[in-house]
Amino acid sequence: MQLQTSAKDQLRAFVSRIERLEEEKAALSADLKEVYAEAKGNGFDVKALRKLISIRKQDDNKRREEEMILATYLHALGMDEEESEAA
């Protein structure tokens, strides 16, 4: 199968753009790793920070729904705060 010159040029352009974006993504990933390491060095819990970032990305309604489901499950297993305080 032969590609015409215009198709080859388009393909090269797409590949070039993808490669450039992959490089940018790698650089951003390294930057994020550095920020998390800095936060850890200042005494912050990285796992909690990652969870916090994840929560902030969510839609408020979806987050509330997930929290209610989790609270229901914790209560069903006797793991909610009211249950543990009464024990």
C-alpha cells in the first residue's frame, strides 16, 4: 500500500505532534513528581494529597453521592464514627 505525498506529510505531522506532546507529558510528570517530593519533604502525606487532588477534580454531586454510599457501607460494617464512639 502506497501513501500519496499529502498523506505522508499528514502522517509525519501527526507523528511529530504526538512525539512533542509525549515529551511535554513526560516533563510535566517529572514536575509533578518533584512537587509531591517537596510536599513530602515538608511533612505532608503524599497519599492524602493525591486523594485530595482526585476529590477536587470530581463533580460536587458525584462526590457527595460517593461519600453517602461510603458512609452507608461504613455504617453497615459498624465502622462509622457514631458506632466507634459508642463502643
